[in-house]
Amino acid sequence: MKKKNKKIIVIVIGIVFVIAGLLLWQSTNTNTSGEFDSFAECIDNSGATFYGAFWCPHCKDQKQLFGDSERLLPYVECSAPDRKSQLQICRDAGIEGYPTWIFADKTRKTGVLSLQKLSEITGCSIDSFSESAQ
């Protein structure tokens, strides 16, 4: 009887892990397309990089301009989890404020940039540009 109970417990644990794995996979692999997907992909392909910090309200504002397309931005997180130090990749890039954009030609802009400004700098077309995104 003990062997049978052990098998049942192992099977139940296995099923729990499979279900948990499927839920995790589903939550991280959503195929939600955003209004500015093509634009964000073009910015990424242009060689631009967006440096920010998870706690930075201006970085949050910058990301919100892209809505669901935010996930496609060439974003680099600069803050250590403790919020007190900057990650080496950002120190190496000379990042002193957030958000900072560095473009392919090595120019940099600090602060929230409008979608129109990002379009002008990168040469990327804004497919679905709305006045509220400016």
C-alpha cells in the first residue's frame, strides 16, 4: 500500500509541475501585438538603445508611449535591484540619467522622447501614429 501511495504522490506532483509550467509559458508567451510593433522593431534594428531604471517615472512614461509594443524596445535595465547602484553595462555606456537613448551614430538624448522625435532620429516610420502619442 505504501508503494501505491508514493506513486500517486509522484504523479500528482508531476501533474502540478506540468500545469505550473504551462501557465508560466502561457503568461510569458502572449502573442499580443501592439499598435507600434513595427515602429519599436525598427527602432531596435536601427541600432538605438534605451537605457532606464525600473523605478524611474520618466522611463515608465517613455515605455507607456509604446503601449503593448514596449516589449519590443531595445531596453537596457540600469538599476540594481536595491535601487542604489548602477549595473556595469550602463556605467560602461556612461549613462548618467534616465531615460537615455543612444543612437547608432553615437548621439544621445536624455529624457522622454516623443514618438515623432524617435521617428526623426532613427528614420523609422510610425505606422499608427496618433496625436495622443506625441
